[in-house]
Amino acid sequence: MTRYTISTLPQASSTPGKSQSIGARLLWLALVFALELTGISVWLDAAALSRGYFLTRWMHNWGAWSLRGIVAFAFLFLIFAYLRNRSVIARLFREEVGARVHFAPLLVHVLLLAAFARFAQPLFRSQPMGPSANAFAVGFLVSGLAAIAAAALAFLPLPAWGRLLRGSGEMWMYACAGAILTCWLGSQLRSLWSPLARATFAIVRVLLRPFLSAVVADPATQNLGSPSFQVTIEPTCSGLEGMGLMLIFTLVWLWLCRREFRFPRALLLVPVSLAAAFALNSVRIAALILIGSAGAPNLAMGGFHSQAGWIGFNLIAIGLAIGSRRAGWITRGKREAARGSLFADNASAVYLGPFAAILAAGMLSRAVASPFEWLYPLRIVAAAAVLWCYRRHYRQLDWRCGWLAAAVGGGVFVLWIAADRLFGRRAAGPGIVPMHGAAWIAWLVLRVAGAVVTVPIAEELAFRGYLLRRVDSAAFENVSFRAVSLPALAISSAAFGIMHGSRWMAGSVAGLAYALAARRRARIGEAVAAHAVTNALLAFWVIARGEWGLW
């Protein structure tokens, strides 16, 4: 294997000041691209793109998949390069460059974005353009790609990109092939919706027969149920999305616990988990029909319909995590040891337990919500019970906080409100129906208490206390907050953002802010206090202004 020697990057083009690592620059570049892509996706509607011309038709059919392919390529390239030569890539990521980005490429990037917007306006206005459409499409594509290149050079000089490519060897070819395969599989999976939906229809029909005296079933329209309550099993109800989530979870689980499993035997967990996800989706639809037929159609199509899928996913994930450790034919070591460790206190349960309790209680309370989530206090009780069980472990953590927590919490609150105004998500949220009376006031007090006390503690223990450090080491409790890596910051913040659904961008930035607060003072108390301040300000804003959609 060719040896690669790291040397210092030239600093002639950098401005004086505190330097930043290549990893930090890549993180900032990714953040800039994410913000710009979010704005572009909100502004441009692909459905308005004309399909009457060669390039515009290609953009309509393959534009989204091409963008996904670029993202997949970048992700796979970094992973493959890191796995191939971990020490070289890690040293490259720590290598320092100038403190500021290069102004000239950044200015070019802005000008190219302006040209990109100019070319986009006539293309996305749902009106015929004539022969000039292809010319505008060329300008749109060229200016977009050139803007990406200019931003890349603004944050990292060309020699740094050359070092990354040379340090990764031929991994770019594998990443390219993997991105193409990912996009192809993504486009082909849609063809499975209809046959899987028909299979789901047949399974649900069999499940209903022992419980309903008369089953209404029309294979032509996929209409199924009882004479009093029926549903249509659309292709999107095939369970394919749940199977995709289960596939991702299983692969991640196998990777994290790879030293505990016997390969290739452990790979059998993949088809087992996918089959379980598909079967449980059929059970979910059958249960929904039975609930609606029993006289509770609002409950069936409301809380249960939206939460039963997540409940099933969590049941399979927990069953996989517990069952795989107890199966001696796929795990290393003795089966008795695995069984014994299941009930013993462990660091992961200490940090993840309160958050898992809130998730489980939340899914249960929302599943029976029709239309008001009157069981929300169950989340507080569940989290408090777990916190009490592990109270002696929590005494060992550093819960101190200072002015930094208040500043970060206030800044995140301002960001949250600004993002809500920018993207126009101020409609009332599901399950939040303002009322009057003592019961409403009591519920509101408990809702605020959960948002300000139990939620910050549980989420910070899970995302900052556990995930932030677990990315760097399996022995995460030995990792100081000050020593966490940039990939750990990015991954934990992105996971925190994804948990917030449509507000994933603001959630990711909030997670990064809380993580940096904990990293700055090397104590989890800073992150918990900052999170609590944000939620307290948000609660006051919601109640004072009646903007329930923020909750």
C-alpha cells in the first residue's frame, strides 16, 4: 500500500488570526450548502417545471435524484476514505488552514447564485418557453455547479482538496458507484409499492375474519373493512417506508455492535427485521379497522393512525436489540453472559432511559388522543420514574451552569421564532386545542413543567451525554466534552434536528449550540440549562401569543 505523508498546508493566502482545521471548514461548508438548499427547495417547485423540452424533462425526472446522488457521494466518500485509511484522514481533518474563508471565491459564489436564480425564474413558472428553454436549462445547471465549486474553494483552498483526494486513494470510484446504486434503488423501490400494498390487503383481510362477522373487501379499489368502517389501502400504506427505517436501524445496530456478533450469521437479522416490519404494518392496519368498526373512527384515523407505525417500529427495534444479544448462535461469548448483562445497570440505559420513556409515553398518549392529547402528563411521570431509578448515577454528573447557558438558550429561542416566521409554520399544531377551566390550566402547567424540566434533562442526557460522545468511543463516559470531535458534533446535532420533523434545520442548529455549550465548559449542566431556557421562553411565547403550532 502506498504510504502518504502529511505536510503543512501553505498559509500565504490566509489572513492572520486563529486557524481552523480542515474538518471545521468542511462542517461550515456543509452547513452553508444545507441552508442554501433548504431555501432553494422552498422557493422552487419541481411540479412547475416544464417537461416539453429535452433538458427540462431530464431535470424534472432526474434532477431530484441527481441532487440526492451528490449528497450520497459526499457521504459515502468520507466514510469509505475514513475506513480505508483512518489515521491519514483523521490527521488531514485536524490539519489547520487560515482563520477566514477566501473572499474572492465567496463573492463568485454569490454572483453565481444570482445567475442561478435568474435562470430559474422562467424555468419554474409553468409557462411554455419555446426553444430558449434548453438554453436557460444549461445556464441553470452550469451556474449551479459552478456555485458549488466556488463555495468549496472559498472554504478550502485547492491544495487541501487535493490532499483529501490523494489521501482517500481510489475511494472516490467506490463512492460514485455507491451513489449511483443508491439513487437507482431509490427510484426502483417505488415500483414495489403496488405489489406490497396488494400483499398487505390480503394479509389484513385474513386478520380481520376472526373478529368481524362481515368483511367488506374490494381488491379492485383496495377498499377493506366492515360495513360501518372502511379504509383504502394505498400504495404508500404498503409498509415500505417502515421497512426502510428498519433496514437503516438494523445496519447501524450491526455496525455499532460488530465486535459482539458473529458474521456472516448476524446478517440474517436484516431479513428478519424487514419481515417483522412488514408483518407488523399489516397488524397495524387491521387494528385500525377494528378500532374504527368498534365505534371510534376519530381515534382510529387520528392518534392511532399517526402513532401506531412508530410504536411498531420501536417494538421491533427494542426486540432486535434485546433478542440479538440473547441469541447465542450469532453473538460472541456465552449466552449466559449476554442474558446477565440485559438486566444489569449499564451506562447506555442511564443516559437513554429517560428519553426512551418520554418517547414511549408520548406515542401512547398521542395514540389515544382524539383530538386533544389529554394524557401528555404521562410523559412527565415516565421520565421522572426513570430519573428516580438512576438517581445515584446522575449525582456523579456535573450539573453546574453559568451565564453561557442563558445566552445560548436565548439565542436558540430567537432562531426558532425566526425560522418559524421564515418558513411560515404558524398554524395550530395537531392535538393542541386551547380550552378553558381548571382542567385546562392544570394541563397547561404540566405541559410547561415537562417542556422546561423533564424534556431538557432527558434529551440532553441522550443527545449530548450519550450520542455526542458515543460517536467517538464505545467507552463514551471516559470522553470529555472538550475532546469530542467535529463528526460527533455534526452527527449528534443532525440526529437532534431530525427528531424535530419539519423544523429539522432549526433543530440541528439548536443541537449544535447546546453541544458547543457543553463542550465549552465541559459539563452537561450547561446544555441542560440552555435547553431549559429555550423551552421556557418558547412556552411563554406560545401561551402569551396563542401560537400553539410552535408546540
